[in-house]
Amino acid sequence: MTTEQTTHSQAQGAAPQHVAIIMDGNGRWARQRMQVRSEGHAEGVNSVHNITKVASDCGVKYLTLYAFSTENWNRPTEEVDTLMRLIGTAIRNETPELKANNVHINLIGDIARLPEDVQADLEAGRKATENCTGLNLNLCLSYSARWELIRAVKELARRAANGELDPAAIDEATIDSVLATAGMPDPDLLIRTGGEQRISNFLLWQIAYSELYFTPTLWPDFGKEEFLDILDNFRGRERRFGKTSDQVKSEQS
Ligand code: FPP
């Protein structure tokens, strides 16, 4: 436990409604064991399973997972193929339990770029859980924030050109409404595993006021205990949204 972390019993503030995770470290996990990178990704699927379960059990409303970035298409073809197969298989295997746990699968990203059979598996999972009202599981696939922002800007430009939108009236809500996360609250907490301290083109608009947590734990080793410790750490933070600490305290009392 680092000095930044608190124990579960010290938790004070509200639990995060929306947790976003950059799942990093699968390749290093495999290398440490003299295994091929795909073994790390396969093990990473177990962490996806475990963290989704604990997030669902502890009342997180949105869990957004960065599973495959736009930039990941540049990895060796063999690794991309393996990841695509793993994602398709995982969604097929996991959908019944997700549905039983009332988890709603939502797909975010340029899904049309994925292999057609994987798209079909994802769509089947999405469709099977569309009436679920518990945890919203956002799977970001072929996603990057700049991809999302370019798409959003094009949509607003199209509406303005058609006369449907007054450019002078564009505000934060207008932009929110054309993002892939439209209708969702912004992430309260962004976790990155694997030790790097960067955002890697993830949810750039939405994380304007997210609390950030970087852990050295490699994604396949990331489990329930650490996730709960991080939620406790989050509850102990004062979120000021640009205000002073005194203002925040007087609003709370
Ligand atoms: C980063 O580790 C991880 C990925 C690029 C892929 C993450 C995907 C999964 C865990 C599978 C997701 C499955 C579902 C169903 C959502 P890395 O390969 O960059 O690791 P490294 O930095 O150690 O090389």
C-alpha cells in the first residue's frame, strides 16, 4: 500500500459513479514469465471479468475500459489478430453472466473497423444486454479521443452547414451530446495500470475533472483488493472543480 492509499474503513466521500480504466501491462506480464504477449492478453481477460464483477457488486454505475485503441492497429498483425479473437471469444463467453448480473454492454469506438465476426459477437452481446439496468460496461474498441472528437466536430459542422445548429449556440452540452459517451456522466476516476503515467488518447474531453490514479500493477495482476483500495483512495480526495476548499466544505455542510 502506498502512502497515497487509505484503508477501506477510512473512506469518507461519495463512491465514484463512473470509473474509466486504461488496462496496461499485459505484454510485460507475459515477458516476465517468458511467455508470448498473447498469454498476457488472455490473462488480461480474466482481470476484465474480475473487475467488472467487483464494479457491478459495489454499485459503480459506469465502467469504461480501454480495450483496443486506434493506435493499437499499428501493432504486429499477429498480435492484432490474437486480440481480436480474444475479444470476440470473451464477449461470447461472458455475455450470459453479464446479463445475469444485469450488466449493460455498450460499444464505443470505430467498431466497423473490427473483423466482421467480432463485430457480430459484440453486437450479439450488446443486444442481449440492452435492457439491463445495472452497471453500464463501456468497451472502447478501435477508440481514441481524437477519433471521437474529429467525428463530433464533423457532426456539428454538418448540422451548422444544414442550418440545424447556430454555431454561436455551441456549448459544453452540445459537444457532450455528439460524443460516444453522450448521456453518460464524465468519469469520476481514471485508473491506469502498468506503471506509465500518461493518458494515451483516452476520453480527453470527458476526463477534464476526473481524479487520476496510476498504479504500477500490471493489468493481469490487477484484482478486487486493489480496485477497492483505489475506490477508498478516491473517496478520501477533495474534488474542488476549480473552487476553493472552503467553498466546497461549506457546500457540503
Ligand atoms: C495493454 O497492454 C493492453 C491492451 C492493448 C489490450 C487490453 C485488452 C484486453 C485485456 C482484452 C480485453 C477484452 C475484453 C473482452 C474487453 P500492453 O500489451 O500494451 O502491455 P505492455 O505495455 O506491457 O506491452
